[in-house]
Amino acid sequence: MGNKQVKQHFETAKKTGVLKISLLRLDEFPSALKTFPNVLKTLDISENRFTVLPDDIAKFTLVKHLNASGNKITTIPECIGVLVKLETLNMMNNLLTSVPRSLASCTHLKQVILSNNQISSFPVVFCELKQLDLLDLSRNKITEVPQEVKSLQVTELNLNQNQITIVAEEIADCVKLKTLRLEENCLQIAAIHPRILIDSKVCNLCVDGNLFNSKQFTEVQGYDAYMERYTAVRKKIS
């Protein structure tokens, strides 16, 4: 990728507020980022070879959409907390092991996609974000869903393909949670607490590929109550 082409992307971004430098095989951030004016609303640096998200991104305080998926990034810098207008964060297909506490300052976040990383503990910082609607943590190494999850405001939580053995019953207290994806984990049938089926708002509970079969699932206390919610939603859609 020649400098001339990168330069053209930056010139366009000054007018549009959208900087898209994806699929360019970049392993270092263009020096033009350091002097670029604070006009960006969308920053797309996906599908490159970056190993770090530089502190320089902190100056783009107007950014609403940040896509850094498909790189080799190992950490999200604490300074991301200054991007208070951020609404979508996509960092799937990286090498992240954790999430910084400073993300709690990004109070406008609506969608966070962190699938296919190396995260081993459920990032409870997301439980503080009141506008968060979708949280995708699939294909990580999470082993437990902690009780703090009760404060989560999302309508969809994707935890497919982790190593989860424990799901706190407090997940039933999530006031907006409709879709809970727990496919291909390490759950025994005893991990599906009846409260999730009886007391929650969940109407789409995906649990295939765990350490129990579908017949065992139908025998969990509260299954009928869950199926009533499931069927009611299907009727609305059809």
C-alpha cells in the first residue's frame, strides 16, 4: 500500500468524517494520524496487522464508530475512556485478554463486539453501561458468568463457544435480556437455574452443544414458562 493511497484516504476523511484504512496490510499507524484534525465520526482500521491501538486515538473525541477487528491487538488502552461519544466498538478477531475499566466512561455504547479473542473473565465493566443493547463475547475463554451480570442492560448477550461452567442465577434479573446465547460451552444441566426459565425476560435461550441433551433441558423446572415466552414471540414475528 503506497503512501499516496493512504494520503487519499485521509484527504477524503477530512470532508466526510469517515476514515477507512482497512485491508491495507498496515502494521504501523500512519503518521498522518498524529496531526489529523478532530473531525472523525467513524474510524475503521480493520483487517490490518496492528498489534496495539495507539494512544493517539484519544484525540478523536467525536468518534461514534470504531472498528479495529481483524488485527493482532492484545490490549485496549485506558485512554479509550475519553471517547465518550462512542456508540459501536468492534474488536472481534484480535488477541485481547481483558477490557479496561475506563470503558465505563463510554456511556453511549450500544453495541460491543469482542468475539474471537482471548478474554478469560467476564468483563463486568459492561454492566455499568445503561445504553448497551448488544454484547458479543463469543469465541473467547470465559469460564463463568458472575452475579454482577444482573445489572446488564442488553437485549442480547452472546457467549457462544466459551468454556463456561457456571452461570449466576442473577442473570434472571437482567431487565431487558431477551436473547441469551450459551451454545458450545461446558455447561452441565444443573447450571441452567430454574430462575432463568421462570423469572427472566429471556425468550430465546440457545444452549445446544453443552454437556446435556435437549430432553434434559425440557425437564428443567420452569421450562414450560420459558416456552410460553418463546412461543409468544414467534407468534408476533410470524
